[in-house]
Amino acid sequence: MDMLLQGAGPRLAPSPALSLVCEEVVMSMSLIVGTHYLGQTSWWLNAENHRVVAWAGRTFDSAIDASQAADDFKKCSATAEFEIHDAARGRWRWRAWHSRQQVAVSATGFTTKQNARRAAESVRAGASASSGP
């Protein structure tokens, strides 16, 4: 079952004031544009510990396009809708939507819905202040 982090109940408003992540625990993040092992260009959001926490969820025709998409996500991350969904093999993932367009996805699956929700909130809280691209 899909779940959006917006509103009341199982939805959380895309407001930093209602974030589940306290300001004190927000990790610094960095947006990186590059080419992955298949030679395709995309962007990735790395946490302070250098682990990839999010990516575009798609590839781009050029580094310029990937950089623009990364910048767009950085600008809209605080107001994007983050959807938690049950992925393959019992893993939970999140994806972010803005203006009816998917703008980012989790870099990994999580064992619980709550862990996926926490990861989404961490990205929401940190992406807009990230360094790069």
C-alpha cells in the first residue's frame, strides 16, 4: 500500500515545521552529478557519511540535464510529496513527487515502513541545504 507523507494520519505535511527529523540531527548532504558504471548520467544525493541516500531514479541525456534536475530537486525537496511504498521482496522504499512528476527515489530499500519514512524525512530536511551540484 502506498502512503504519502502529507496531511494528517499516515500523511505528513511537507512543512519543515512538521518534520519528524529534528534540526539537530539533520546531516549535511551533497548532490553529485556523474556517470554510473554503465556510462549513463544521473544525480545522487550523498549523506555526510558519503552513503547515497537518494538519486534521480532515471538517467539523463547529458550532465547539464542531470545537473538541472538535481538543482530542481534541491529547490522543491522541502515541499515535495514523499510516498512510502512496499517494494519487491518485502522492502520499503520512498519516492518524491513534485508537480505530478517523480523527482527522486530512495537509494536503497528498508526493512520497515517506519525506517523508509525516517529516511524520506531526512532527505526532505537535508536536500534543500545540500552542497552541489
